[in-house]
Amino acid sequence: MRLRPAVVETLASLGVVAAADDAPEQLRERLNERYLEAVRALKQRQQAGEIPLRDYARHVQSLKERYAVLGLPVSLWLENTSTSGA
């Protein structure tokens, strides 16, 4: 099973480097951990006064958009390796 190149690029841009022996489920779990860390950091910034409460939802939405690949089933992370004979 090979990951789609776009997924590999997205994971790398978010700090998750895919090794050849990583299962897609493992990568998703690592990415989810990074996402939760980012959410916690964002909340801490809001509580510390760095982000006004009125702007917090916008920051959360931006974070969700950056991690949109988490919303895809892992099966869609994979390249279609089936071949069709003609």
C-alpha cells in the first residue's frame, strides 16, 4: 500500500514524516496527536490573552482546515493500485 503523494506532502508539512514501514493508521494517529497538541496550544494562547476570544473561532477553523486530511477515511490516503486490463 502506497500513500498518495498529496497525502505524503500534507503529512510532512504538518510534521509527520512517513517511513516505508508505517501503516496508514499509525500515521493518522501521529497526525491526530499533533492536531490535539496544536488545539491545546491554541487554547493556551487564548487563555493567556494572545488571542482575543472573539477571534478564537477563526483560529480554530484555520487549524481544522490545515488538518483537513484527518477528516478523510484512511482508505482515501492510499493510491489506487488496482490495474484494469483492456
